[in-house]
Amino acid sequence: MEQQDQHSEEIRELRFQLEEAQETINAIRTGQVDALVVKDTEGHQLYTLKTADQTYRVFIEKMSEGAVTINSEGIILYCNTRFALMADTPLEKAIGAPLASFVPDQSKTALEELIQSSWNEECRLEIILKDGGGKDMHCMFSCNTIDLDGGTALSIIVTDLSLLKETEKQLQLRNEQLEESRANAEKLNNTLEATVKERTHDLVISREHFKLLTNNIVQMTWTNLPDGNVNSYNQRWYDYTGKDFETTGGLGWKELIHPDDLKMTIEKYTHSLATGEMFEVENRYKRHDGVYRWHLNRAQPLKNDKGEIIFWVGTATDIEDQKREMDRKDEFIGIASHELKTPLTSLKGYLQLIAGYKKEQLPPIITQYINKAGVSINKLQSLINDLLDVSKIKAGRLEYSLNDVNITELVNQCVENAEHVYSSYIFEKQIEGDLIVKGNNERLEQVLMNLINNAVKYSQNDKNVLITVKKNNNKARVSVTDHGIGLSQPQQTRIFERFYRVEDRKNMTSGLGMGLYISQEIISNHNGTIGVDSETGQGSTFYFELPLV
């Protein structure tokens, strides 16, 4: 029992000493005392700060850097809270402990050398500080001596370099990446230079090939910029005109066009520049001897990947000889048509007399032959009438009177005739009210019957034909839709040309290819428009529009 009481007394004494030590440390940390008693090999020593007071202790306590004071033995006499946090050690355990215990083994030698040197002069060195978790923290130890009442001590400011080290690491990484990028850029630049050199060489060769090609073709060629200014010609142009680029470059070519063709040429040229559509026009250019010759001009735009026009490439083909041949052919057609019309009329009359012979009954086979001959004569007469119309169109003599025409009545009449002629076909009408236009009834009937005849000729399988009449923007629109062979895009661009016929091996049809050409001229003379919407194998819709009265 007596021994147990003795142990209890010793425990109370130790607890009292521990609380007293804790209070002393707190008093020192908060600046409530100015001295520290440390027991060393020579006994208890009293240390006081000669020039410090409570304000500076508070300041040191609030520093973002660690502050440590050690004696000659390397024992920590004082440290602020920041150092304790950096070392991940309670403040009461840090004070009185050797400073070397807070650095890893690989840094102990460097720390000893730093401390030894710092007793003689101010020193600093990067030292690794480890916390309680064993993590390494790069710190800068800045050492300086400080006089205490009990002797000289060493004051150390510990600055955390972790952020700086991370920044240096990131900077080094960025530098390595930058160096790699620079090397790649240099490599790419060298490759690009080689590619540019090769492409330049290829471009020079291509340009020379193009120049050689354009200078040795029979057509005159040019290139012009998107604004319309011509920036190059081939040698054929200079040989024909006898002019240089300074005279005909830009828009100087206008001076070489026949005055009668200039307005039309400029209108189509301007339209193509604005829309990007192909430029095509026939006009006359003055030769170097002053003679004008007909040329067919065509130009196509060259576009980049974005669809923007870079420049235009154009050709002018001499068609003077073709024009003369066409004029001679038109003259022959006109003469032949007139010469054929008289005997054809007589032949038709004789056949009618034979068919009407009443004295005795004709054999059935003779009657059949007469009827077939009549059909053939009607076809021949229709062809001759078309040829005569073409001759009149070329001569500018396709004239007729204009009166109010009821489109609805005209369509009903044409559909009735078509049902009689093509009894195996089904004609459907969709008519939107009574629409009145100014025109010639016979000529408009000729146009509509031509569209119906074409719909029948080119739709042998599906025998349904739709005729529609409707009002469209103060115009009467008449459409004829079939479900036949249809037209390709190139065919649609040429379908209204003179003597053009659609070639299709499965649908061989008769005709001279003049019906749509004549129809276009008739509608044009009525201040209207004619066109087609079609797709190969899906049928066609031919239409014309006329201004309403």
C-alpha cells in the first residue's frame, strides 16, 4: 500500500512538471516570457532574447515561413507554429528536439555543414525537410547567428520551396514540350519548303504546258477574274486581233465586238459573273484587217473548296463558216418548202377525189391504201409547215394577230383533239378557273398540241398524261406532264435548239426536231416563257407561262 502511494505521488509530480512545461512553452510562444531554461551537459542554462519583445514574437508566430532557433548542439530552443506544421510535429515536441531529426538521412550531412558554416557567416542552402508522413519537402534554410543572454544561438528561417519546385518542374516540362514543338516545327518547315519548291516547279511546268496548249489550239482563249477583268489571252487572240494586252486587257475587248452584238454580250457576261452560270453567246469579233467574223463564246468558272470563284476560263470559236452554211441551208429549206407545198396540196386533193368517187364501190384494200396515204400526206404537210415556220423565224417574218384567248377553252379543245387522235391514252385535266391571255389562238394551239404530241411519243409504257392550268404570279401557267423516258440535264439544256432530237434506242420517233424550237419562238413572241422539269426515267413536265390580261 505504501509503495502504491509512492507511485501515485510520482505520477502527480510528473503530471505537474508536464503541465508546467506546456505552460512555459505556450508563454514563450505567445510572448508572455522573455527567457527559456534549457538543461544541457553543463546543467540548466537560462536563455533570454536581448532585442526581442512580445510584438516581434507575435510577428514571428504569424509568419508564413518557419522560424527556428537552435543552440550549438543543434537542439531547437524555439520554433514557431509554421515550422511545426511544415514538420507535421506538435509544437511541444518540436522544441527541445534536434533539428537534424526533421530531415531525411540524405540531407543530414548537408545540414551539419550548413550549421557549421553559419556560426561564422550568414549562409543559406536548400535542404529537404520531412514531415511526419515521411514526405519530402524542399525548403530553403537561411541561417544567421543571434545573441541570447545564455550565449549565441543560430536563427534559421525555413522557406517552403514546393510551389517553386513544382513551377520549375512545369516550366522544365513546358520547355521540353516547346523544344519538341520547335523541332517538329523546324522539321515541318523543312518539309514545307521542300513541298513548296516541288509544287512551284510543278506549277511552272503546268503553266508552261497550259500556255503551250492554249497557244496551239484553233480557238481564242482567255482567263478573267471574278470582277470581269481579263488577265490573260493566248497567242491566237493576239494573232487574230492584231492587238496587245495593254489595249484589250481588262475590259478593252469590248472595242473589238460588233456594235450590234455588244449590248447582248455585256448583258450575258454580267449575268454569268453575278450568278456563276456558264457564259455562252454568239457575237462578231473584228479581225486585224477590219473584217468581223462570228464566234461562239463559252466560259466556265474555276472554284475553290469553299465554292468561291477564283477565275474564269473562256474560249471563242470561229463559227463564220458554219453560220454561212446554216444560212444556205435555211435558204434551201425555205425554197424547198414552198416548192413542195404546191404539189403536196394537189396530191392531197386528188386523194380526196378518189376517196369520194361514187360511181362504183372501191375495193376495201384500195380504200385502206388511200387512208394510209392521207395520213402520210398529213404528216408530210405538218413537216413542211414546220420548215416554213423555221424559215419565217430566221427571216423575222413569223407574224400573226393577237387577241384575247381563253386558255381554259384552248386546253379543253386540245385535249378533246388528243383523245380523238390518241384513243389509247388517258388525258387528265386540272384547270383552275377561266384565265384570259393576249395571244394568237391558232399558234398557242400549235404549241400545246406539240407538247401533248411529245408527251405521247416519249411515254409508250405509262399512257397517262396530265394537263394543268393555273394562275402563277399574275401569269397563266400551262403544264403537260408525262411518265415517260425523261430527260438528262445536258438534254434539258439543248431541247429547245433547232433540229435537236432526243436520242433513245428504246424509243425511236419521227420528226425533224423543230417543234420545240418553233414553240419557243411563238411563246417568246407572246412575251412568255417556256421550260421543262425532268429527270431521266421519271418523265417530264413541259410548261409555258403567258401574262394574264
